[in-house]
Amino acid sequence: MRKITTKIFAILFILTVSLSHAQAKKPTIMVVPSDVWCNKNGYMMEFNNQGTKVKIPDYKRAFQENADLLTVISKINGLMAERGFPLKNMESAIKTLESESAENAMLTSKSGAGVVESPVDKLKKVAKADIIMQLTWTLNTAGPKKSVNFTLQGLDSYTDKEIATATGTGAPSFSAELPVLLEESALAHIDNFNVSLQKHFDDMFENGREIIIRVKKFDSWTGDLEKEYDGKELSSVIEDWMAANSVKGRFSTSDATENMILFEQVRIPLYDTTGKAIDARGFAKSLQEFLKKAPYTIPNKLTMKGLGQAVIVLGEK
Amino acid sequence: MKKQILTVLLMLIASASTFAQSGKQKKADKATEAWRYEIECAGVGTDGTYLIKVWSYSKKPSIAITQAKKNAVHGIIFKGFGGDGRGCSSQKPMTTNPNIEMEKMDFFEPFFEEGGKYMKFVSESTDGMVDASDRMKVGKEYKIGVIVSVSKDALRRDLEAAGIIRGLSSGF
């Protein structure tokens, strides 16, 4: 009996220790050349979208052909790694995606079954990160004098907010080559960028992670968000749930119709009640469970995008 | 007897000059605490360092020069510095909490004391030589501009390890 009690206490102790050291989910950051830079340097793909000419950046070609881009990204990656925050490398991410696609195409089971991939799965297979460090530079020349205008923007992939920034023009030089000027610019601006990034993280630890939640409905479902439960519309029920579960009740309903609701600036706790680190999906899962239970009993499907975006589609799995 | 009087006199003079020196040093330390110094960017330093010019005030130029090192580290932690508009970019302070100096007094007092740990992160880039245009007499005291190099990466790591400032990945 004593042995069992000791074991139970030991397990409880380990659990308490592991939960007290729970770490919040770490966002991924990736340096991406801006559309402006890609356009100015001719790294764009053009295609006809039902009569409209659309230009999109050709990142793969930019990485293969522009050595200066590699120099800057490598310098920024190195500086960030030194600060204890290694970045995701976009060039490697693109290569991994390509090799994964090839592997999926070739992968078969012993019975000959292939790997299933829906159109949505395919759509989601892009190089992505939670925070994008958007990089732009332009070379200014005045006679033999050269200087670099350098801009680094930290963009939250989900809320579309610019959470960090650093910009400026470097010292003009008669002799320095472009890679040297670019390296100097990266060195001169990375600290200011990191100060604003740190402020964003501090705010996140204090007020919770900011996410976006969308609630939609399948057309096969007969109900909608105006359906009433005990005299209250479903959209109001969901809003009440949001107010009760977000940090300090902070969220804004940006859009609401009978078919969809968009919640923006939703502040979610970094850990759930058991001390487990959660993201948008973890938070939306609780809403999913809530809607599945009586009196609502609405079957629904939950999808996610990174740490900061979740979509619940009502009506079916 | 004469010899004894002479020895006592010499000792008195020596102690008086030491006292005066330490008094001036204390005054300079008080000026640092009262943020009475100016920092400006002096160029892009090598990887992991800031190259800055620090303007310090003292009645004795030698004290202003030595105080420049302390002011440089103090300024980088709490004050930040401005750029010169000719390619030198301004930098924000390392700490975002304006009250940290008071809150963590136990750490900062020994850190900034004479010969304290701050010395580990700063070096004079001109070997103590001050340009004539950087030596100004303002009223009864001197305003001296000294170019120093501060190992900001090492300084930040030290402050992070001591829990004074948060690292980018702390909490994750």
C-alpha cells in the first residue's frame, strides 16, 4: 500500500514539475524578399487570370540567381541565431516542399495504395512561417557614391499586423561593394528590429496570443448562425463563449452574417487549464467541443493555419 | 623633527589629493546616474559591437575620459543613442522597462561601481587620445567626447543571463 502511495506521489510530482516548466508555442520566423524587391529585380511570374494579368514573385529563381539576396538573408539568419532565435530558411523550405511532393507521388503501400492529398492539402503546401521578415533594399547612386536603403518589416502571417520594423539609409560610400553595404545595413538595423519584436513577444506573454477565428457553415447544413437556442441566436451564443474564454474578454467581431462570423484580435491564453501550451487550433477545439454538445449538437469541422488562425465549419465533419 | 613634520605634511597632501580625486569621481558617477552625458553614433562597429562617441562632463578631463566608458554602457542599456543622419542609424536602449534601474538596484550598483563588471564590455577605440575639437570647456568644467566600442552582444547575453532583460526566445 505504501509503495503504491509513493508511486502516485512520484507521478504527481513529475507531472507538476513538467507542467510548471511548460513553454509557450514558439512562432517560426522566415526572411522573405518583398514583392517590391522581386518586381524591381525582375523576379516575377506573370499569368493570365481570366483576362487579368497577375504578377506573383518567383522566389525560387530569386534564390537561384541573386547572390546578394543570399548574403543578406544569411547575415540576418546568423544574427538572429546569435540572439537565440534561429530562423526558418526560405530557400531550404522551398526545396523541402519540392522533395516532399516528389516523395508523396512515389510513396505506395505494399498493397499499392498511394498517399491521399486533397486540393486543400495541396493549396496549403507553401513555404510559410508565423512571422514573415519582409526584406526590401534599393541601391542609391549619386555619381560614384553608393548607398543602400534598407527596410525590414515583421509581419504577423495571421493578423496581417506589422509587429516589428527597422528602416534606414546606410552611409554613402565611394568604394564599398553592394554586399558590404548590405551587410552593414543588416548589422545596423537588426537590433532595432529585435527591440520591436521583443515588445511584441512581451505583449503576447502579458495579454495572450492574438489570433483570428472564422466560423462558417456547409451548404448541406439546414441551420445557420441565426438559429435560436433558448431564445438566443447561435452567433450570440458563440460570442458569449468567446467573451468567457478569451483573455480579459478581448476580441472583436469584424463580420457577421447568417452564414459566417469573423473574430479578429482574439487574445487567447498561452496555456490551457491543464498547463498545456495551446495555439489557435487548441483554443478553437474547445469551441468545437462546446458546439458539439447539447443543446446545440452541431457537428463541425476544424481546420487551422499555423499558430494564429483557425476555421470552424458547421454542419458536417 | 623636521623630517617628521615633512613626512606628515606629504601624507596630508597625498591624502587630500586622493580625497579630491575620489570626490570628483563620485561627482562623475552622480552625473552618470542623473543621465548627464550624451551619446551619438560614431560609425558602424564590427559584428557584435557599437562604435559610439560619449560626451561626459567633469572638472578634470582625465575623469571625464574614464567616465566615458561607464556612460557608454549605461547609455546603451537605458538610453539608446541617436544616429547622425549620414548613414549611422539610431539604436533603442536594451531595456524596455524605464524603471529597471531602480527595480534591479542590487544588480546595477556593483555592476557600475569603480572597476565593476561594466569594464568587461567596453574599450576605448582611440587609446585615450581625444581630438582637440572633442575637448570643450563649458563654464567651470570640461565636456569631453571619447569614442568607445561596446561589445553589445556580450553585454546583452550577460544581462539576459542575470534576468535583467528578456531574451528573444525566453518563454518559448
